[in-house]
Amino acid sequence: MNKYCINCGKKLKEGADVCLCCGKQVRYTTNTQSTVSENDTGSFGWAVLGFFFPIVGIVLFAIWNKTKPNDAKKSLIGAIVGFVVPIIMFFIFVMFALLVVVRLPDEINNYDRCHEQYGERFHYRERRGRSYCCSEDVCFPK
């Protein structure tokens, strides 16, 4: 008869007193008495479910922690990633928006300076990090 660790659910070697996977001392249970489900595959689908519905992933982890440790772990990983990724995306969006907002007034001022200095025919242009006031046929460095 196959015996399984109560803590992690891994198959034990015959006569083992300690689980080689988790290091816990084991009490033998037979396959029919085991609390760990045999269909505990740790499927990627549970991680995807946890990613899109993080609260569901956390609840599944709490429910399955003892009976389906592999599925529980995948759902928790998905939930953590589902919380962290949107936060990172929000900060990237905020940084990008701040760059646009900070840079926009400089662009407007540069256009105004070109119009004041050279007239209405000229507009502001940047090339290779340098500023120019340009018309259709000529550009002056700023």
C-alpha cells in the first residue's frame, strides 16, 4: 500500500519515519485514509483563476491548504501575482503620465519662444537631443 505525508502530500518511501520532501515526522496513512486528494495536480489553471480573481485564489488556498496543497499553492501564487501586477502597472502609468505632464509645458514654451524670436513661420523641433527653431527651408539652433 502507498503511504503519503500528511503535511505535504508526497508519496513516502516504505518504512520512512521522516518525509524527504518537507522534513516532517510522518504518521502513516493508507491511500484510502489519506486526507490529500489524488487529483491534486497543481494545475496552472488554478494560478490563472487566482490571477484574474485574487480573492477567490486566497479563499481556495485557505480551503485546500491541507487537502490539496499543490492546487492551493498554485491558486495562492496566482492571487499574489494578480495583486502585484496591477500595482506595478499603475506605477508605470503614473510615471509615464508625470513625464508627459512635466514635459508638456516646456514644449509649449519652446514653440512660443520660436514664434517670438523668428516669427509665425517658425516652429520648434528637436533632433538628436538639440533644440531648433525651423521654417520650411531653414533651422536655427536655440
